[in-house]
Amino acid sequence: MLNVAITTSVTEVLPAANRGAQDIVVQNQSDVTLWLAFGANCATLAAGLGLKLEPGDIYVIDRPTSHRRICAIHEDTGDKTLHVQLV
């Protein structure tokens, strides 16, 4: 388990090398919407684009080997927390 500080710049949440064959659970533990992108989509990630995670939302990524990496961003101020757990 780890908490990743998400900023207004694209933040790599989990590099491809660290995924293995496990499922990944992410939870938005902040007070604002976070946006996620996977693989090559990280290059074009911006607030308003990607998978939308509202405060408290949980998203399970099964079979993560289909994704190269996971990135996130937000459009508020300061750092926001995304909880990541490999299961």
C-alpha cells in the first residue's frame, strides 16, 4: 500500500515495472476530482480527460498487464492523495 501525492502536473502513480500480475486498487482520498490515464494516454492526460475519480471513489484495475503505466492529475491547488494498493 502506498499514498501518492498527485499534483497539477501529470504524476506517475505506478510505473510499468512495479505492476507485476497483481490487481491494483486505487482510491481518491482527496477533496477534489482526480483524473487517471493508462499507458500511452499518460502523455495527453489533462484535467477533464481520462478516468474521473471523485473524492472517495475506488477503482479496481484487474489484469493490469494490459496497461504500461498509470498516471494521475488534478486541477485544484496543492498536493492531493491517491491511495494505491496491489492485491
